[in-house]
Amino acid sequence: MKKLLVIASITFFALTFANNVQAQEAVKNRLGFFLAAASGDIDEVGIGGIGEFKVAKKVTISPQFILYFPEDRGPYDVNFLEVNVNANYYFYNKDIFEFYGFGGLNFTRWHTDWDDNRVNDNSDVEIGLNVGGGINFEVNKSFVPFSEIRATIGDFDQIVISAGLKFNLR
């Protein structure tokens, strides 16, 4: 896990500070959806929603919500959901490619639902820090396919890979 985090961090910083990289136009406001696969303390697949709201020429605030599919662990089920708030910095915007790096906060809620009602259900919220990067493929004026990789460091350490569609807002 630590090796993956180091590799992801090095890749992120190498891409962020690459030479001769200029954004050609301002970023856009967008809403979308995606599929996510988490590996680490949570090994689940989920679906999510994403927003991107421009705050500067190359910067967006990007809230995300991910609902992971329930995991059956025999006598109980475990449910996870995440709320992420990231700041995206677009460092390359040329042709159809938009590369960005991001950092932010992660809030993960887990809940155990016991099949035997004699045992109390448990739930908690854990907080972590996000670092990652992504790419948008601006192939259409209405929608944009995208992919991200994110490392979350906190009580639930994990690597999340996601892919989906963002829709440009007018």
C-alpha cells in the first residue's frame, strides 16, 4: 500500500510540475456520474456523483459522493459511503485532453447491519486526506468522459480508481 502511495505521489507531482505546460482556456462547471473501485482498507465497487464548480481560471471545487455496494460478511453486512471535497488544478488543456491534480478532504461513513437483532448495529465516520489526478477527454461540447486515481490517507487508507461522464453546464 505504501509503495502504491509513493508511486501515485511521485506521478502526481511529476505531472503537476511538468515543463512547458499551459492551459489554453478556462475550465467549465460540470455535473456527472461514475463507477469507482476502491482497494485498501475498503475493497469495494461503487457508484457516485461528481460536480465541478469553477473558482478560478484553472481551479475548480469538486464535491463527490460514492455509495459502495453492500458487503456480506456472514452474520452481518457492511455498508460504506464517501463524501469527498477536492480542489482540482488544471495544468494541461490541449486538444481534447485536460489533465488535473487535486487534493482535498474525505469523509467515509461505515455501518454494520447485523442479521441477529440481539447485537447492536455499529456506525462511524472517519476523516482522511485525498491526493490524486485525473484526465478529461473533451470529445463533445455536451459531455466529457473522465478518469481519476486517488489516494486517501486516514483511518481508511485506500486507492480509488474511477471513470465516468461529466456534463457541461451552461
